[in-house]
Amino acid sequence: MSRKLRMGLIGGGPGSFIGRIHRIAAELDGEAELVCGAFSSSPERSREAGEHYRLPPQRVYASYAAMIEQEKALASDRRMDFAAIVTPNHLHFDPARLCLEGGFHVVVDKPMCFSLEEAHSLQELAARTRTIVAVTYTYSGYPMVKQARALIAAGRIGAVRKIYVEYPQGWLSTGIERDGHKQASWRTDPAKSGAGGAIGDIGTHAAHLAEYVAGLRITEVAAELRTFVAGRRLDDDSAMLLRFENGAGGVLVATQIAAGEENGLRIRVYGEKGGIEWAQVEPNSLIVRSLDEPMQTWRAGWGYLDAAAATHTRTPPGHPEGYLEAFANIYRAFYAALREHSSDPDLDPGRYDFPSIADGVRGMAFVDTVIRSAHSDMKWTAFP
């Protein structure tokens, strides 16, 4: 398949943050274009968004159900190839289900679903319909995160012993959801966000990053969840000990009440012979440590990087790449899978470097495990 892929967008209407991000990232490399959308539960706001995106009125739909049904009815050379779902968590499952049943592939924001049960159901449906699902665990798309993963896989720091991952934010330090803040309102509402607050919103990012970089799965969790803002119905702070499949230990902190913090995701991994450190605020740098050599700072864009980092870098050294490009790297890998899928419907999406539906299910299982751990008298809770 050599043509541009055709994208539909569900959500992302006026006032949406993540909708604009998805649209820019999806089109960054010129491999896809937005052709249709159901941008809001309000037909008027959906129409307004369609005008902003300069879409023909007939491809701007009043609901996602109408969009999927009418796109199915179009000729194969016009209908969308995939849909990106950028709605609040409680509106992930049903549009994804309808897309997969209609033969459309899906990109969905994290966490993948409202509940673990929904996630398992979606995974079974994707397998049955032979469709591909990508989940936007964005930080795995950064080139220097991929470099860290490659160094650890190559044994540069020896067997992994300790993993520290932290994700501090401060934007929910006060009860802004009570003042009508749109993003805060649904994220702190269990009817829309699901059972996890901070642990679902950013804790899943931290857990995915730890497993992705280290190449190891979490096997057990000992967690504490807390809610500091009075009247808030979901956790806004979490801390936990982790155990990994090789016996390594870990610490994960995800909090949205760290006043003054912006988006401070950071990971450190230590092995027998050294360690690595990466921080989202300085994404083009990777700190590499060893027992008997000076600390090094590796930088994006240079020829000494592994192929995994080099192929996901678009600019020369000293030209910063960031969040949008990391998002676009996930889309680019997803597109490669879609193009091969057109001739091989049985391909294994795991061959491509993007977070898959299995990662989405694992994210929901992480939320479930952490909540069970936090409410248990046992020190350790198994991560299935």
C-alpha cells in the first residue's frame, strides 16, 4: 500500500488538548491525513471542529456510531483506514468495539479502557477480527528512551537490579475540578475516568516506561494510594514498591499534587555494571553510568546511537525533538504494521515498535493490581 492512510478522529473537538496532538503527530511524516471525524457528543461542536480541520461537511458526523456506520458504506478507496479515539476513558471501549467490528484499525489514548474487563473484551475482538490496535504510551516513542532500552538489552549495565521511575505533576494540587476545569473534571470523576485517578492517568505511563526500558515485566506490587485534596473521589497520589521477573526491585511514584511540578517523568535503571537515566524535561539526553568510568551524557542525533534510536530521530544533533515527535514515532510504526497488514492480515503487530493492545491490557491490569494492593493487608500483590 503506497497511498496515504486515511484517518478518522473520535473526540478532539473544541477545547481538546490531546485531539490536536494526535492530529499533528498522525500527519507529521506525510503518511496519513485526517478525512473524517465525530469530534464531540454535541453535533454543533463536532461541526465546528470539522470546519476548523477544513473537512467536507458530509465527512463530519454527529456521533461516532454514525461515523463508523457511514464510513463502512463508502467505497474502499474513500473510507477511513483507522480511527484515533481521544475521548475520556469511559468512551474508549464502545467506539473501539464498533471500529474493530467494522474492520477499522484503532489508535486509542491510554489507559485503553474504563475497566480491565473491557480491555480483555477488546483484545479478544481484535484477535477475532484481525485488526490492529495501538495505545499511545507516548514516552516509549522518544529516541533516547529507545537508546536506553537498546543499551540495557545489549548488557551495557549488566543484569538489572533496581528501577526507579517517578512521574510528578502539580496541576491537581487544588480542587480545580470544582471550578469547571474540563480536563480535571473528567479525570477526577470515577464515572468517566474509571477506578484509578493519578494511577490510571500517569501511573500507567510510568509502569509501561519501566517495563519497556528494562525489558522486564512487573510481577508483584506493594502500593499505597492517597487522596490529598478534600472531596476528591479518586487518588491523586501513589507510591509503590515493585518486583520484576528477574528478581530486580523497583520504586514507582505517580502523583498529581506535587505543587510546582510540570511533567517530571524520570527513569533510572541500575545493573551490576552501571546505570542509565532519562528525564522527559531533557528528552534528547541520556545519562550513562558505569562502575569504573566517568559518567557520560549521550545525545540524540549522533552516529554512535543504535539503530532503534537513529531511525526514530528526524533532526541533526542540537535540534531538539520532543513530545510531538515521540507521538509521531508511535504512529509511524503503527502505519508500517497497517501497510503490511493489507497484504498479510495474520501479521504479528508485536514485530513493530509501538504499544499494542497487549500493552493496553497490561496497563489496565496494572491499575487493577495497584488498587487491590492498596486495599489489602498483604505486603505484596501479584501482578497477573
